[in-house]
Amino acid sequence: MIRWDKIKEGTLLLITWDDILMVSGWLSDKDAQEMEPAHCKTIGYFINDDKNNIRLTGTVSEDGDKDVVVIPKGCIRKVQVIKYKRISC
């Protein structure tokens, strides 16, 4: 189990998680009973977490504005810290 209090802001993570899957068309009983959630992977820089969610960003502007992905902790299957060497641009 991941210790979120040990993850520092800006840590690059690969999160494997399950998302809701909904089909609005007609399905047979067999097909409906075999459906599974969408298995997803998201990579991003850790922003923060709370009791229920984690937040990642993939893009940060010069003034600090960012995109945000919020993933419910209950949906997370695996967390990997991505090690990398920072280089100057």
C-alpha cells in the first residue's frame, strides 16, 4: 500500500487504475455480465492528495497554472515512481 504522505510534490508517477465504463447500446445478458471497467494508465507529476483522491499534472505553464487529473484512490491498482534525471533546456 502506498504511503501518500511520503510522496513529494513534483514526483513523477505512473498510476494504473480502473475507470467506469458505460455502454448505452443494447447488450445481451452474456455480454453485459462479462463487461469490466476500463483499465487505464496515467503518468504525471504529483500535486497532492486528500482522504479520497490524488491529483497529478502533466503540463505546467510558466506562471504555474496547470492541467489536473483527479483519480479516486479507491480506483487505483498500482503506483510506480518514475525515476529520471532532470536536464536543462
